[in-house]
Amino acid sequence: DNYVLTVDSNGDCGWEAAAGGGKVLQVVQAIKTDAEAIVTGFTWTDIDDMTVNITPSAASSKIFVMSDFACGSSNAYSMKIRLYRGTTHIYKGDDSDDYVSVTKRLQPYGNSNDFYKLENASIGFLDSPTYTVGDTLTYKLQAACYGSQIMYINRTSTMNAYKSLGYDSIPASSITVMEIGA
């Protein structure tokens, strides 16, 4: 019961009690394989298929959240991403009256050739949520961009214009949560 095989510096083997915490108890992942165009007028909106639910199996677990995604833009304005647990914005910059608090700020477009560019971003965050065993925790990504700007997920702004030449492609994006035992 919960023993691990160890080998010391002399090459001698033995059994020892396993360490208590830090074990991955479960993993849940959502994958986005399609392309999406988002126009928000700077209203936060969920990114389709980038929501994942996990029901912790033990008390006092932590949840490690990982995500990777690719974004394109229709112009030079920045795009913003937030990570949420339920309705709470987590893993964020300081709140301020002068700045927008975000998880990631992306700006792939800088000159006329950047219509072809995708900005790849990743998130890694160890969350310490308060919950009762049996509660379901929801983690999701939301996006916002300015005015009529179009933010693209898993595509460039020129997608389909050069499809026949083989320039365009659709990458995959994901959000993964791991329950880590206390």
C-alpha cells in the first residue's frame, strides 16, 4: 500500500513509503480544433471549446491549469485573454483604474506582413481553490478586443486567401486541468 521502490547510491534496492502530496489525481482536457473569429467591442466573451470542468476527488487539492493557443488579428490593436475559475478572473495582473487586468496580452500584428502571423501563447498556473469534495470547478478562457477588430483563434486574418498555395493551416489549442493531491 503506497510504497515505492528506491535505489540508493550504492545500488541497493528497497521499499519506502510513498510521499504524501504532489501526485496527479486526475487530468481533464478540452481541445479546440476549429478556427474562430471573435469581435467583442471590448466585451469579454468565452472562447468556444476552451472550457473544462473538473470535480476534485480529494479535499485541499490544487488545480494546475495549462493552456496553449494561437491568435491572429485583423489590425494592430492588442488582444486580451483572461483565465477564469467560474466567474472569478484568476492568474492576472494587478487590478488598476488605469489598466485592464489580464492573463495574457497579445499583439501579433505590427506591420502589413503580419496578416500572415499567428501569436502563440501559453498559460501555466497552480490554482488553490476553495471547494467541497463533489463540487465541479469550471475553468475557461475569455477574450476581448477593441471596436471592430477581429481576433482570430487558430487562424490568421488571411486564412483562405492563400489556401490553394498551402500557406494557411489550422493549429489546435487546448486547456488542461490537473488535480494535484495535497
